[in-house]
Amino acid sequence: MMDATPIFQSRFLKMSEHTVECTVKRPVALQMGDVKTDMSRPGIFVIDVTFPQGQTVNIQEISFKNYYTAFLTVRLQRQDPESPENALKWITGLKDCCLMPNPHTERGSQDYFSIYRQQMLIEPDDVTSVRLILRQPSSSWLTFTLEEIKIFECVNEDSKKNFPSWFSNLSPVDQSPDLPEGIPDPKKVSSSIQQMWALTEVMQTNQTAARIGRFDVDGCYEINLLSYT
């Protein structure tokens, strides 16, 4: 099993493209003691992520932006094959994954992270719901949560699956007659342009929108990225 430490995800680059349609519910605080009399800050929040009714997902990746969460536990809801009625059962996919090396300092507090299926304690297949348990033991931060939560599913590795049908049906180039030296074959030029256009269409179709964040690195601005008007 791989290291459970989540992989830092650049804010400008996203490798996976197969986002799962899901509903991310609002964080729910778990308060110890009497909520009415105990006004201390809750140290645990729970975020439930649900899929459309009847849909199961083979999870490839869970990505998110951290906001002062120190530790993360991932629970997965699946059908229990040992149950006579295939009842739903919660199992732990990842336990106490550290997002902030020191809960009292800023490091890792607002980074982007990705957790991959290879880092899970079990194979995250046939999942009907995901529960994210957030923990922050430090009282230095008033609030903590996870933002921009996205789930990506496993897909066929065959890259042809992502290409339109018309792309594989491009007509072959017929043999052209001999041309004077120095003059390119017009059919070959036409075919090359056609293929370049087709590749451009595929790239535009599969392109995902990415939100560009602030031009800061670790809280400081890079002077070369700033422009003046």
C-alpha cells in the first residue's frame, strides 16, 4: 500500500478529466458535550458527498483545496456483499491523513491536494457515498473546512475512447502523381491540415476549465507575474 500522504496538486494543472456528478453537503460540526452550554469551538466537521440515486462510482481520485484542516479521514459507503439484502455499509478508506504538518502553523493550510485510489486502505469501488471527517485540534483557527471538492472516476485506459467517431474515419490519402521537384503534394498537405484540425477539435472538446488563483506563492507575490497599468 502506498504512503497515505495526499499528493500536492498544482492549482494550474489538472490531470484527471472525468469528474463525477455529485452533491457536496454543508459541513456539520460534531460537538462534544452539551451544545447549548458548551460554547467551545468544535474540533471535528463532517462533509457528506452523495451521488445521484442508484449510481455507484469506482473512485480514482479525490481532490480539494484545504482550509485549515489538519487531519482528514475518508469513509466510503458501499453495499455489503455478505449481507443477505446487500445492505449499505460504511468502511474506512483513509484514516487521519495529515494535511498540515503542524496544526498551529500555516503550512499546508490552503494547499490543493489529491488523494488517489492507490493510497486507500481498500479499493474504492462501487461507492454510493463519501464521508469526509475533518479534524483540527488547534484553537488557533476559528474555522476550518475543505473547498472545491471533486471526485474523479476510473475510466478505460484506451485513449481512443475519448476521440469522436469521425476522427477514426478520416479517409486515407490516395497516391498522388509525380510532381515537379520542390512542389509539395497538395493531397498530403490537405490531409495534414485535416488531421491537425481534428486534433485541435479533440483538444478543445476535452479541455477542462481551471480557475486561476492569485499570483502568490507561499503568501508572497512574484514580481515577474505582476503587471502595471
